[in-house]
Amino acid sequence: MASAISVDLDVAVRTREELESDLAGVFGRRESRAHAMSYIRGLCSDLPRKNGWRIAEWAGDERPDGKQRLLYKDKWDESAARDRVRAFTARHLADPDAGLVFDETGQEKAGTRTAGVGRQYTGTAGKITNAVVAVYTTYASRHGHCLIDGDLYAQKGWFTDPERFTRAGFDPEHRFRTKPQIALEQAGRILAADLPVAWMAADEVYGRSSKFRQFFEKRDIAYVVAVGVDFQVATQAGAYRADLIARTVPPKAWNRRSCGRGAKGPRVYDWAMVATTSPYHVLLIRRSITNPDDLAYFYAFVPGGQPLTLARIVDIAGYRWMVEEDFQQSKGQAGLDHTQVRRYRSWLRHAILAIAALAIQAVTAAKQRKHHPDPVLPIHGDDDPPDDYGLIALTVPEVHRLFMLHDELRDLPAPIARRRLDFHQRWSTWRRRHQARARWFHHRARLARLAW
């Protein structure tokens, strides 16, 4: 039994060593390189707070100075590090039908000195609060998904106070950029690196930007972006708001479809596709099956030569959940929001190293998923339970536990290490089998409700 977990652990360690080797040339000094690698390993550890002080203590450093210098003073190229993490991710997750998902997430902060901090809305808190907000890109394919780029959003007020701006570590050439402009920069870097990208999904902040949408249209990349109720759509009958168009959709035009599997079953909604004056664009309307007044609107583009079907654009709309999962995992398993720095460069370097830590775990999970496939799920709401529910596929949180186990075993005598391996395998197997069983019943219950 312990041999199975040993294989998983070996794959995880080799994957981490592969990315560490890719990143080694970014750091000019041996000391900087050593601190960066232990920083990434600390981000993959079980530390409850993954900041410079805690990681230095975990790594056995006498003082936190080395980790602090790594973030704010040592000479290394953040752009090169980001590019190598992206290349590592592409090496393992790239696929011709892969896509990009853009979104922002925040971290609440006290005070006024932290770079980018200000009163603004963040979904993390669900309200307007004092926070820093950053825009990120997820790369998603059938193999897996993880963050591959990110940058800080600074409100206009930061650029009208030169003293505060300089004190926060912004370079003089740093200019104000809207969130869609930041996302466009990231998209440009990704496409310039020749990653295969077939589609794009984003929320309303980006969907409202015509420049953002046109960037992908010019490159023949399909997209489905959320838009507001007041988004103007050109139809054969004239230009109307999205919510007004929704009122004219006949009952037979609604189609019930799943936009992907959630943790508790298929995510099923009623969908309607409304033609526009363009043969390549449609308005997609989503309606809750439990609350018909709950509507969401999406603007979709499919380039010429590709099928503009409801199934295709509903699938792309459903891919947006992947970035939310990446935010949850990057914060929980890679310490993305654990930084306690004030200067922009320090924030950026911590974010890149956290993205690297998440990439290691996501790629490890993708590799092992080939040997730990998802168990069979029910097809109908009245299916009988199987004799064996199987195990859920290896996930990023499970890979995170592997690295915690590796840290725990590295200094133990061999007999004790073997017993710990066996214990961990039994616990992991029980947990994954229990999750498979719970998932089976959640899916059956959802299917049963849909049949009513």
C-alpha cells in the first residue's frame, strides 16, 4: 500500500525539481537561487501563514533577511521567472483546445502604504473594503488548469501622489491601467509565447471592453464573456439592452444544458441563444432552473469556419469556474494572499513564486490523474449505488498533502518513515473513497431533481 503513495510522492518531487531547474538560471547569485527554491518549497508546505518570516523559520534560516532580500532587493528578473513558469505549465498542460480565463481577486489590507491598496470592491470580502486587487490569467485544458500570469491593479489615485507612489516601490514608468488593459497585456505575452489558445472566458469587467474583445476576434479566438443587463446588442430588429431582449425570448427557445460538473453534480441551467446582426456573434442568456428571475448575460464570438452552436458556447461559459478554483487553491495551497509586503516589486515577486508553487501542484495532479482516473458517476437520478465507488482523481489539495508528507519524512529513520507512508496511504485512500462516494450521491440527487 505504501508503494502507491511512494510513486505519487516521487512524481511530485520530480515535478518540483523540474521547475526548480527551469528557474535556476533566473537568479544570478547562488544565495538568491537557494532562497528562491526554499521559498517555493515553503509555499508548498503546511505553514498556516506563508510570509517571509514564517518561510525563513520553516527553512531553518537563522534570520529572515535572506527571504526578505529575495523579494525586495536581490537582482533577478521577475519577467523571466514568470515566462519560465508559463513554459513549464505549457509543457505539461498545453492542448489545441485549451483556453484562457481572466479574473481578479483581492486581499484585504489595513493602512495606506501597501502598493495598490485602496477602498475598492473585492469578491474575496464581498464588499467595498480596504484591499489590494490583482488581475490573473488561468490556462485551462483537458489535462488541468492553473494560474500562469498576474499583475497588481492600482487605482488612479496612486498616480496623483508622487511621494506615496515612489515609496510604494512603483517604477517611474509604471502607468495607470484598467483591469481589461492589464488582462490584455497578459494575453499578449501568452500568445507571443505561442501557447495554443482556442477560446477565452471572462467576467463582466472584461466583457464590457470592446478593445479586449476585439483583441481575440482579430486572432480568431472564440470567447464567451459576461456582460451587464444594459449591454447593447445589435439584432435584426434594432439595438436593445440584453435584459429587454431576454423578455422577448419565447418559451420554446430555452434549452436545458449542463455547463460542466460541479462538486455536487452537473451545473444545469436553461440557456437561450439570440442571433445578432453579425454571423459570428450571439447573445447567450442563462436562466436558473429554480429561480426563473435569476438571469445572466454573455456575449459570444466564434470565428468563421468553426461551429457556432449552443453546446460549444455553453461549454466555454462554464469554464469560468476554473479560475475561481485556482484562486481558492493558490491561496489555500500556495499562499498567494499570505504576503505581508508593502512594495510593488516584493508583491510581484511573491505572486510569481506562489504561481510557481501552484503550477508544481497542478502539474503533479495532472500527471497522476492519468493513473487515478475519476470514478464513474451516475447517469440517471434513480441509478443504484455501485459496489465500489472508486477513488476521486488526485487533486491539488491531495498533492499539497504529499509535499507535507515529504517534509515530515525527510529526517525520520527508515522504519518510522515506512510506517508513516503506510498510514498516509490508508488515510488518503479512505478520504478519496469517501469523497467519491459523496460525489456519487450528490450527483444522483442533482439528477433526480432535474428529472422532476
